[in-house]
Amino acid sequence: MNRSSHRFTVILLLVAAVAGLIAGCKKGGGGDGITIGVVLPITGREGKPGQYQREGIELAIKQINDKGGLTVNGKKLQLKEVFYDDGSDSAKSASLVERAISSDSATAVLGGYSTALGQAESVIPDRYQTPWITTGAAASTIFNHGYQYTFGTLSPTTLLGGITAEFLGAQVDQGKLKKGLKIAMAVENTDHGVDYAQGIEDWIKQHPGYFTIVFNEKFDLGSPDFSGLLQKIKSAKADIFLADAHLADYITMQRQYLQNGLHHQMISYGARGPEADAKKALGAGTDYIFAGIWWSKKLQYPQEQKFVNDYKQFTGREPDSWYAATAYDGMRALALAIEQANSTDKTAIRDALRKVELKDSLLPGGAMKFGPNGQVGNGFLIVQNKPGDKVDIVFPKDVATGDAIAPIPAK
Amino acid sequence: MTAVEFINLLISALLLAGLYAAVAVGMTIIYGVMKIVNLAHAGFMMLGAYFNYELFEWLHLDPMAGALLSLPVFFVFGMGVHWLLVRWLPKSDQPTLSSLLLMFGFWLVLQNVGYLIWGNSDRAILTAHRRTLPLGPITIPTAGLVVFIAAVTCLAVLQFILHKSWFGRSVTALIQNPYAAQIVGVDHQKTSQLTFGLGTAFAGFAGALMAMLFSFNPDFGRPFLVRAFVIIVLGGLESVTGVAFGALILALIETFGILFIPAGYQPAISFGLLVVVLLVFPTGIAGLLKRKWRLA
């Protein structure tokens, strides 16, 4: 090997080593008590929401341990967390769930933020007959396989579509929108997008006369240009525009939507809308957009304010979006199920999870229960951006903090 | 489709082509001179976007000024990367696995450094050019127009440099025949380093321009990398004109193709085009036209 090749090999190895070091890190442990595996991304693409979810879980664990732990067979047992960072990598995510169960003897595992990572993890729990709760994945493909040990604290995306349509229907009932308006839908080409569109279509079928869908297409995630798609939407001459998109696509599409001079009576990007990053990028261009979200700190239940204060004390900042809340409730539901099972037997805990009801849940409705397929069915909150950086919960009526503005005023 | 809708779409395609050309040109000249498939190009674009973002956030610098400033900064950065990593690669007149792996590894490092510094949140720049320029019923997005003008101007300057300067002629000679170029006195190492700097400068510049149009995170650049490959195959490797030509074809097909097929199949347009061109015109459409021109 000549000198230049040798140097090159050394450089290549150094680059690989640095990449490896940056990409992954692990923190774990063993010992007495009940071991809970937590597998989430705190580095990589999904690092930030993954970190928020981890904080929600750790806050719940801390509060339980501060009260002495869980009572099982008359003994107080402390919860012990074994945490793994999957680096936003699906394959790694699944293998780390396996590792938490087989090597660390975790009694149950929480995690699976984002649909892709949740789907990868979801094949493991039944194999090891260990309860697994995803606190950040909602796609129906995770819950329609008949898995027996899979649970989830996010309501299904079909419900998001259904509640979006129900909200629009309520505007018709109130006389704000006319009956028979035409809807154009553009959803991302993922399970999330497909489920969202399905929810809207189902509602429209069940409520004939309210709306008709005149355009329905999927688009590719991360597309650099939506001008062709937006031209088709313009040609469809719809009254309402409903999209389902990730944040980056939401910002790009809305920017091009405005630049192409489009206007609809109502506009939504699914679960996206009130994000600070979008506001920063588009300014007043995000005004009047409405979105369906899983949780808001504006909810008026007494437990919400306590959670916000506890979280702030624990992390030094207020919860950003819904991420920490669903994770916090997932851990509390698991703790309650372990106590109700009065055992650390995994199948007994699974059976208890099927029956458990978290009566002081943070989620809309104030109580949380897993459905027959393991997924919760709490509703969504419809929020709407208003001028001056204001965001109001506008639906359902009983938790609304303001009235919906419909139709959107033409600029 | 009405005439107005057609013209609006044509304008969108032209604006997109300018951006695509700026994205692909840096990769093209690096491949042409060094036969390196620079996968780290996407990483340089991502850094360019964040570079512009930071200047905008902290110094309130106009994003267009930030994009222009990115050219010299990324030129020096590219020269540094060449000195540190690329110059050790074994020389070859064909792309090598080692160069591919090195640039891929370096892209991963850049990406993860991005995650460490900026996290994974999507960032965007709120430009002053948010609306449209109305010309009767025709609308031109002002941000897209500003980006297009900047991209085309820089490509024209690059074309001038490649044709009128000693460095440009050295680059052209190395692309056409590296052995003959060295025989007549072209310093391969020095020209390679300058070319890598220039390619990186254009990657950073393209990223900085895109920051005015799109939101971005440390994974930014990946979809554009694929499109750059298509443009290179379409336009050939010998000139900026070829790149512009390839970018225009891709942008036109992507923009108008979506009218006839569902939007979800948009990536299939670029990949399908790549496969067809590689099978039917292996030298690219530009090569084919050139051959026909010579025969005529």
C-alpha cells in the first residue's frame, strides 16, 4: 500500500468514526424495580419531538417514583428507565426495542415517535409478548394487524380527517358556510395522508349534501415545487382546500399557494398550522389556516395547568406542541395498568392495559382508554391561526377559546 | 387549459429551471474535472441555506446579499475540504468507489453536525418578496423571479470565466482530455482544488438561494441531489449551457407532466427520464444534439 492510499484509508476511517460517534449514543442501566424500556429518537431528523416525548415519559416516571413507586403485591417498586436513542433510524429503532426487551428485561416498552419509526418497532412486541405503547405514531397500518401487545396514545388519523370535516359541517350548520361547497384535497403520499383523506371521505359519505370532493390527489413528500399541483387545484375551482402535509411541505406549499394568488373559503394542512416555524417563514400568510391537533396547553381541564407547570419545572420551558403530553399520558396509563394487574407479568399487564382508564388524561375529553385495536379514540382539537400571532381552539365548542372565522376574508 | 394558465405554468417552469441549473452546475464541473460524484453536494447546499439563515437572523442581512456572500465563503470552504480530504483520493479517469464513499461519509458528517448545531426543526427565511408581480392576468412570484435572476447571472459569469480565463480553459481541457491537458502544462492538482472550491461555492450559493423559497432542515438537499443527477445526464458534462439545457427540460417535464399524471408520481418523472435518457441517449440529449450538429 503506498503512502497516499494509506493516508486515504486513515481519513476514511476517521470520517466513519466521527459519523458513528455523532449518530448514536446510549444511556441505560439495570437493577431492582420495574424496568421500562424507552426507545425514541433524540438525534437525527426526529430528534426534537423525540426529546420532548422522552421528557414527558421521564416526568411521569419521576412523579411516580417521588411518591414511592408502584404498589405491586403489597410492595412498593420504583420504575427504572432504560433509554435508547434510535437516531431516527427505523431499522435501529426496531432492534433497540428488541434489545430493551431481551437484554434489559424491560417489562414494557414506550416509544416509536413518527409513523415510520413506530411501524418499524410495532413488529417486535408480539414476538416477545411484551406490552409496547407508541406515544407518537397514529397510522392505522400499525393497529390493523391484530397485534395483541400494541397500544397507542395518538388518536387515528382517519379521526383527524373526520373531525376536520365535522368542523366544516358545523360552520355550515351555523350558516357561516353554504351547503354543497366543493372541496379540493391534496395529501402527502404516506399512510398518514391516506388515512386523513379517508376520514374526510367517510364523513362526507355519511352526511350527504354538505360537501362534494372535486379534486383528490397525493403528492410526494419533500417535493421542491408544487406549482403544477396548485395549478390543477386552481383549475378544480373548489371552495375549500384541505391538505395533509409535514411542516416543510406545508411551508413550501403555502408559500407557493400565496404566490400563485390562490384563495379558498377555508384552508387546512391537516395537523399543521400553528407552528412557530411556519409563522416565522410566512408571517401573516398563515392567518386563518386551521388544523387538527392532539393536544393544546390551552385546554381548560384542571390537570392541564398542573402538567404545564410540572413540565416547566422539570425542563425549564413550557411544552412545545403535543409531543410531551401524549408521552406523559402513555407512561401514566402503563403505571396504572401495572398496579391494576398487581403483577409484573407481561400478559397480565397487557390485559390490564386493555381495560385501564386514565380519568385525568390530558387529551381532549379529559379521559383516556385504549380501544379494541389498542389505539385511543380521543378527539382532536381544531385550532385556527388568527391575525396578530393568536391561535384559538375553535372546535369542539365545549373547549373552544374563540370563534372560528369562516369564510376566510379575501385579502 | 386556458392560455393564461399555460403561460403561468411556463413561467413557473422557467423559474424552476434557473434554480435547478444553479443546483447542478457545481456538481457537474467537479465531476467533469475530477470524476468525483460529489454526494456531499447536498450537505454543502444545506450549509448554504443555514449560512444565509444565520446572516438574516443575526445581522438582518438581506437574503440576496447573503446568497452572494456565500460564494466566496463556500469557495474557501471547498478549497479547504479538497486540501483536507479530496486530494488524497487516488486519481482516476473514472468515478471510483473510494471517492463515492468518502463524499457520502462526509455528507453524513455534515448532516449530523447540522443536527447538533440547529436541531431538526424546519427553518425558513421570511423574505421581503412574498407576493406576486402581476402582469395583467399573468402572475410572477417575485421571490422566484429574484432567485432566477441571481442564478442565471451567476451561471453567465461562470460561463464567461470558463471561456475567457486561463483557469476556465484549464478546466475545459481537463474535462475534455485530462492526459493531453497535463501534457500541455495544466496543473491538475491546482485546477482540481480551484474547481472543487468553485463547485462548492455554487452548491452553497444554490442552498442560500433555496433558503428564500423553501423551508430547510439538516436533511435538506436530498431531493435536489437526485434532480442534479438527471440534469447532468440530460445536459452532458461539458458546459454550463448543457446544464441549463438539462435543467430546462427537467423543469418543463416536471411542471407540465403533473397535469397529466397524479402529483404523487412526480419523482417517477425524473427517474423515468433518467432511465430513458441513459438507455436511448447515453451521451445525454446535449451530446446527441451536438453529434447531429457535427454531422450536419
